[in-house]
Amino acid sequence: MSTKICSLQTPDHLKVNLISFAYNITSNPRFSWWNHSQNNGSYQTAFQIVISHRLRDIKNQTYLFDSNWIYSTNNTSIVLNNLNDKLIPGELYYWKVRIKDNLGNTSAFSEPEKFICQAPLKEEPFHGIWSPASAHTGKSLPNLGNVVFFRSPKIKLDLKQIDSAIITAFSRGSEPQFIQGFDIYMNEKSVGVGSARPQPNYHNYNKTAVFYNDYDVTDFLNIGDNVISVIAGGTSKRRSLWLKLTLYLLDGTKKDVCITDNTWKALDASSAFGDFGSKARTLYFEMVLENIDMQYYPQKWNTVTFDDSKWTPAWINPDLMLNEEELLVPFDSENSLRIKIDEPAKKITKLAEQNYLIDLGKEIIGSLKVNIVSSKDQRFNVLLGEQKSSDGHVRHHLACGPDYIENWTLVKGVNQFSTFQVKNFRYIELVGFQGELNLNSISAWAIQQPFNDAESCFESDNDLLNREYELSKYTIKATNQDLFVDSQARERRPYEGDLLVNAQTSYAVSSHYSLSRHSIDYLIDNPTWPEDYKLFIVEMAWLDYLYTGDFELLNKRYDDLKIKFNRGKNSDSFDGASNDFKGNLRNTKGADNFDSKVGLVTNNGLIDWPIPERDGFIEGTYNTPFNAIYYGTYLIMGKIAHLTHHEKDEKFFIERAHSIKKQLINRLYDEKTGTFFDSLNADLTINKHSSHHSSAYALCYGVYKNQDMADKLSKFVANDGKFVGSIYFIYFILKGLIDCNHADQAITLLTNQENTKDAKTFAAILDNLEATIAPEAWSNHYKPNMTLSHPWGATPGLTIVQGIFGINPLSAGFDKFAIKVRPGKLQKLKVTTPSPKGLIKIDYCHLTPEKVELTVTIPMNSQAVVEIPNQANQILLDKHPITTNTFELKSGKYTISYNQPQPV
């Protein structure tokens, strides 16, 4: 007799509104979790969620809310009926969940997690604190006060009365620098970075959302005295910090303590940072140089026992922190953290006497944490950069603009400090330093959102492909701050096109979906200049739904997404016969740019960047790449319209898409060469030039009639295994090749071993550029002002997961997903990738040249549609023969073997 394994495990990975500790709850919180079982075919049949005010209550089963058993197979984006009436704005809650499965098992309750219901902060109008050195009148600002140390009064706490302690904070005045206005410490322990970048044009309120962050500091509290310490930066008249500590007590009450006022102490950090006017600048922002002077830097300033008696009372800025055009709202992604990083590859090289080079092993985005013992008082130069010059020294004047050259003054003895400003660098050079360094003397002090390395991995028998995956994975880990941006080194702004790669690679390596959603939401309100990029945000909104199972974004922003097609918000549906749409239209003449007489759209997109990467593309009135993107995005918008019950819109979008595809093929496809011409002129004459971009965009978005046409396009786009265009454009090349059954050619492109200088290969990026975060271009030759920290080059990560393994959602939230392994010439490869249902694992191996074994692990509550090659035979599923090459598998672990004849 076989014995059923009773192994329904405790749910974990609890999130509300896609966030681990959600403090942005307004109404109808959306709950999600992961389920686990070792039984094949197990799925959830019911769940029970319980909610309490305090941890003690939920452990004692004293519930404020009990859903009782709800019979549902869903565990993503769960909204509970009748819960809203129980939730009070400003209150903290704990929740946990348990489930039943189809095999008659009941799990234990999960560990509880917290969330907070958003409440209007009662302290409005807000006046923040700053250094007295900032007190000024008029429009001119003194050089002082751009960086300030703060310390709270000592806070005596009886931990026996406290359930949770939450710091709420936001700041102003650092907006030109973005990413951060402060670092917070509780009793010397780093709490997090804030506040998140404001969002202009917020959700049609015609106001700017100013975000506050909440930080859970419960585990950082001391019995007796406690101190909150902050280092804050700001360069405008509005510079100010507002913070409070809220205690949620065991008796069910809460108490605000330690709100920023003139009982706080402040120390102007101008002398400590040598801030007397020098700036590091790009075309887009500037930041204070950090000429650290330990004669003035207050060592151990964030400890409880530090003597701040000589510091001055904080100055209260009389200017309001919020004006009538601004809203204060909670940040809707994970908080950014300060993380000390010491990579195994970190090393120190002595270049000459008093000249040291520190290689951190990987590039970081952040600052430095320093602990140097100096034998004397001394002063020396510090150079930081992403690259080394040909002579082996640090290229401190970055190609993309800022010059990271600073001066440090150390005192005899111990020198412990952290720098504050955000920089992008891997290398640190000390010039004129007298003494000895060890690996712990200078460490990376990175800024990142939480990232679980164990959620994703990949390995194969191709070392180059393995390294490309690690490059992509680390790129996402290192560039997760308050918003997905092009690079923190230069612009620090988001772009829709960049997000196509950023977000999808993030989906492949991390289960944190909230930053992608926040970035999508931000860009819906703040579109960028490339015309095609405005369409990409529609594609990303749809992918957000597929990957999260959460309908909220599409439902809430439907009208705003329609605008991206020049669709006015004030009309209920489209009139397919009319080009005269009212509302916020892209075209300055107020008309849709679809020409019904031609069946194509006018105008053009970015195509590629920089311009020399466009493969000689000739622009006309009707351009192939732009129309191909329109075709694909109209189809997606049709799906969104269907989902949101806009039937008339759905019909319009689908018909418009088919018209564009038909006319692209009829007017611009060249049967002789199997390629697309670039464009039509206004008089409908053809610009008979066939750039790779025209055919690659068409292939990527499915502009072909049949497989024969796709094969011809693929042969051209694959270009005999050599990339054409920029490192960003390869996303469209690889996706098109894989989607039309030419994954082998995509893998050939990715595994090109040529690593000579300026080669358009990832081998050159890894071996020649020595990049550890995806660069902006193949090399400085193609873009002299490039950065080495630009996530739009991280395409290999998503290509491996979505393309080579074919892991893609077939229904929202991965209720059903595809597995289609397309290994090319690879013999061994395996992957772990997260989904909203849990981890998906695939192990592919050639046991012999013809015998293949495929092991797949499907998370509970999910179902996989597995497709193996058509030519495969003798197919066994867990040693049982099956007669089909496409089959569905429920949750669990399965071994599939088959014979795959080798090509002659």
C-alpha cells in the first residue's frame, strides 16, 4: 500500500498590497501568500484569515476579524468582504492565514505579519526641522546646512508595555538629488533611507504626491534610554525633516512620542563634510562633495551614550513642508535600506607608495562605511569611479558626467564614519594615504530594497551564459531603490522603455513586485519624451496584472492608459470612424495619429539610442517600428478593455491592431529579401532601406502572416550570430527570435565568445568592461558618456527565464503558466524563479546525446502547461508513457524523459 504524505506546510511569504509591511492601506487591503505541499496535485480549497490589533491577541486567538473558512482556490490579491468596517485609520494590525487542500489536510496558521491603515497625519500644517545654520531670509542660501546631523531627546521606554514601535518620516529640499533625503538610525542601528521621490501629476488630482515612509523599529529598542539619529541632506529653501515615533501599546492604545521640534539637537555638517560650495554635477542634478574632516565629524554620533550637549537646538523651518498643490501619502513599495556589503572578490592593491586601489568586487549604488586606524593626523585625496583608466587608476570623472574626487582628513587613532551622498562606483583610490589598509577599513554602504538571493538562480554548461544571468540578477538587486530609473549616476529618472527590461528581469529574479508597480504608476502620470515609450507603459501595466494577479492597477488607471493611444478620457467609447478624439492627446493638433486612409499611424518612436545605433534607419511619415509597437500594444489594450468590461473599446482596439498589421505587411514587407522596409513617406513612396530595427520590432510584436515569413525575418534579425544596435535594442531582437521558435539563434547571440574591445557581445562586457551591473552601451566607443549601472542592459536575465525556459504566465497570478524549454545547443541547465504562487524550478539535462530528462517543480495552487519539442518521442512522465507533446501538470515535482533525435 502507498502511504499519502501529509505534508501541507504553513503558508508564508505574506504580503498586503504586494508589500511585506504595508502601511499604505486605505480600503480593501489585498492579501496574498505562498502555499506549500509535497503532495503532487495539491491545491488550496479554502483559506481562513484572522486579524488582531496586537501580536499577543493574535497568538491568544483573540481576533478582531475572522473570515472563517472561505472556499476559494485563490491566494493572490484576496479582498475580504466586511473587513473595511473593522479597520480604523491609523491603527496597526496583525494577520495570519491557514488553508485547506484538496487532499483533506489543514495547515497550521502562518506566522503573523503587520500592516497599518493609512490615516491623515494630524500634525498639518507641517513644519520640519533643520540646522540653525540654515536660518535665512530672502532667496539666496548660505553655503552652510546642506547636510545636518540630528539627534532626538533620550526616550525612556518600558518594553513590557510596547507591542510595536513605528517611525514615520519625510523630508523636503533634496528633490534635485532624488533617491534619498535622510538616513535614519535607532540606537545606532540603520533603519532605512527616505523619503521616496515625489510623484507629480498624481492620479489626476493635479497635485504632487509627497511620500512618507514608515519604518518598523520594534526590534531595535532598548530597555531604558533610546535615541533616534538622522543624517539629512537638502539644498533648497524647503529643506526640512519631519519625524515621529509612534508606540502601539499592548493595551490596544497608541501614543505618538518624540515628534521633531526644537527639543531635538542639530549639528551643521558643513565642516564634517567639507561642504563649502563644491558640487559633483551632471546635466540633471548636483550633490554635495564629501570632503570628510574627522576633526569635525562626530564619531559615534548615533549611539545612545553620545554627548550632544554642545549641539544646538534644531531650527524649525517656518516654510511649510507642503503647499496647496501637494498631497502627503504613504509610499507604496518596500523601504530602501542601508546594507553593508563586503563581496568575496573585494581586494586592495598598492599602486605606489601612499597610493592604494580598493576594488569592491562589484559596483554599488550608495556610499561608504569607513573604519580606519590612522597612525597620524593626515590628509589625502579619495577618488571613486565605475571604471579604471588604461593606466590602472580610477576614472573618477565618470563618463556620464559627475566627478567623484574628494579629500579626507583623518585624525590619529580610530576614524569611524559613513558618507551620505549616493554615488555609483566600484573602485576607490586613496592618493597620499600613509598607513596600512585591510579589507574592513572601507566597505560599501549600499542602498537597496530587500532582496532574497535564494529566490532565484541559474546554472548551465555554458559559463558565459551563467555570468550573464548573474550580471542581470545583481543589476536588479543593486538598482532597486525608490523607483526604477535609467541610472543613478546621471539622470536618476524613470523611462517606460527602460522599464520593459527592468521590471521583467525583476520578475525573473525577485518576488518583490511593488517597485515595478510603483514605477508603472509613476510613469503613467509622468510620461517621457519618446513616442513609443508611452505605449510600453500599457504593455507593462498588463504584465503587472499577469505577474501579480492583482487587478487594482488596470482597474484604477484604465482611462489613463487609453490616453497613451491619444484617447480622450471624457468619452465613453471609441468611434472607429472618427479621428477627432477629445482630451489629453499626444498629438498637438488634438487628433489621433492613425491615418484611416493608409491604415497606419504617423509619427515615430525612439527606434534606438544613441542615433548611430539605428542601423541607418530612414524615418518617414509612416514608420515600421512605431507601427509594429502600436500593433502589439493595441492588442494588449484590447485584452485590458475586455478584462475591465469596456466592450466597445475592446472591439475598436482589436480592429485597429489588425488594420495596422495588414497594412504593414501589404505596404512595407519585401517578399524578395524577407525583411521590412523602414518607412513610407507622406506621398506613400517607400524608403527602401531595411534596417534591422524595422524587422526586429515587427518580429517582436508578431507582424508576420505565417511561420515561413517569421523564419525569413528571423534569419535577417539573427544576423549570423552578431548583435546589431544597442544593448537595449537586443531585448526586441531576442524576444522576437524566441517567440517565433528560433531560440537557438537567440542563444547563439548571447553565447558569442568574442570578448575583444568594443565587440557587441556580453563576453566583451564581462571580460573587457568588467561590468558587474548592466552598462548603458556595449562600450564607451558606442556611447562615450555611458554609465556602467543602467538596468536596460539586463536582458539576459529575463531571456533565460521567459525565453530559454519559456516560463510565462498564461493566466493572471500564475494560476496557469507555460514551460517550454528551448536550450539550443546547451546540454545542461537549471533554474529557480519566483512567481506569485511560489518558486518554480526546472532542471534540464541530456543523459545521452538523444536522451533528455526534464525535472519540473510547480508551486502549489498553480498549473503548468508543458510543451516539449514536436520531434520528441518515447515520452515518459514519472516513468509512465504519454502520447502528447503538450500536457498540463498540477502542482508538485515531476520527471519527464524523452528521446530527441539529433539533426542530421
